[in-house]
Amino acid sequence: MKHLLKLMDLSTQEITHLLDLGDQLKYMQSHHIPHRRLEGKTLGMIFQKSSTRTRVSFETGMYHLGGTALFLSSRDLQIGRGEPVEDTARVLSRYLDGIMIRTYQQAEVEALTQYGQIPVINGLTDFCHPCQVLADLMTIREYKGDLSGLKVCYIGDGNNMANSLIVGCLKMGMKIALATPAGYQPAPQVLQFAAQHPNDFSLCQNPLEAAQGAHVVFTDVWASMGQEEETAKRQEVFAGYQINHQLLEHCAPDVMVQHCLPAHRGEEITSEVFEQHAKEIFDEAENRLHIQKAVLVELMS
Ligand code: CP
Ligand code: NVA
């Protein structure tokens, strides 16, 4: 593994290895066992969108590993004034040992790898959110013991989270059912990948149908970063796409609820369901730290 751009690029073995390493690093941290595997290394973190979890978990992770992280907001970088990404990549390669980037276009992340000489990590694009779904898989494995054969359902927008979740689940031998409104389906290249797994993948418009017997239920915001002006329209389109008690009755009795956060209570999830499943949702948020440390060690040590 040279970069983490999207889960499609990773094999089942590579994902399993990252999950195992994430578990080990979590154990070491909780038992105060030093794990300074990136002593003296520097990660640059370019943010063109807001972040709480991604920024803080990468920055803290680098500190635990003995390295340093630099927060580089596009508001302050020359990139924000039009310096091309190919020049930025070549410059940053001279200073840093790795780059994490959160931006809009997936092509921009891929361009960094072409012009730079250091590992690149995708911290979210409009297309996908691989770090989040690695943390999600780690959390599900913690709770359920084994991933293979579990049924995941995703209710809501066919966005970056849906795209990564489909690929991550199918690569790990899980079943995934999605319910999205017409016109808000996952990306065509993800649907093409899913078509190779006809027994494990389904896409419909009815949330109750997708939820049938699910062991894990996911949702995400109705309007993602960059879609703020569509908020009112999306509130109408997505009105029936909510994780609530009625939906959970159609799932397996010990169903787990996952949300990448930030959550909008009363929209994609009710406040009651969110609070009842808060333990597993915040374990999921915590695991961002551990799995990203695994990614950093894998790519930068
Ligand atoms: N889930 C997630 O990526 O959170 P942030 O946007 O706060 O980084
Ligand atoms: N789909 C959301 C995920 C946030 C972590 C967004 O892109 O804003």
C-alpha cells in the first residue's frame, strides 16, 4: 500500500491487516505501551472543508506515534489563491513525510500522488471517505466478532459515505442493502463494482425493505459539505429516510447503529435512537484515531 485514496484500491487482505493493526495500536494506547513508530516524521493535513474528528484524530495520532502534524487550511495556503495542486504537491514532498487531504474532487487527491513523492491519505472527498469506513469496519468487528456474513443497511443519500461503505462491506464478505431516493444513488463506478456481488448487494427506495434483518444500520446527513444551498430541497426529498424505532423493528434484534457524525437529530436519525445507541456511535468516532494510526504506520514507517 503506497497511498489511501479509496477502498476500491485495497485488497481484502490489506483491509484486514489495517483492522488488525488498528486493534493492536488501540490495545497499546489503552495499556500505556509506547508505540512511537513515526518518530521525527511530519504529516501535512490540507483541509478545504470543515472537520472535527478527522483533524483531531490525525493530529493526536501523529503525536502518539512520535511525529508531528501540521494543520494546513486552504484558506491560508496559496492553493486557496490558485496555486496548482501539482506545484503544491512537489513543494510539500520536499518538507513532509505524508499528506492527508480533505477536499471536493477525488481527482485532486489522485493528482497529489502523481506529482508528489510521499504517501497521500484521503480524508474525505465528494466521492468517498475511506478512513471513516475503515473505522466503521473496526467498530463492527469489535462488537460482532466477525464481519463475514453480516448484513449492513444504509438509509439516505448515495454520497461519499455510501460509496465507501458499499466497497468496504463487499470486500469484507458482508451483505449491504441501501435505500436511497430516486436520483440520489451511489456513484456509477461503485454500482459497477457492486454488480459483481449480486448476492450481497441491493439498492431500493424503501427504507423498511433495506432494513429487513440488518445487523448494522448506517445513515449520514441529508446534505453534505458543499451542498448547503440544497438543504431545503433535500429535507423534502429525504423526509422518509430516517433511522427511527419503527425502522429498527425490521432489523435483527441486536442491531447496531452507526453514524459517521456530525448528526442532525430529527432528520436522518431520531434523538431517541441516537441516544440509545450513543455508546457504539462514539466508539465508532474513537476508532477513527486507532485505525488512522494504523494507516499512518502502514504508509509512513
Ligand atoms: N466523520 C467525520 O469525518 O467527521 P469530521 O467531518 O468532523 O472530520
Ligand atoms: N457526507 C458527509 C460526511 C461528513 C463526515 C459530508 O461529506 O459532509
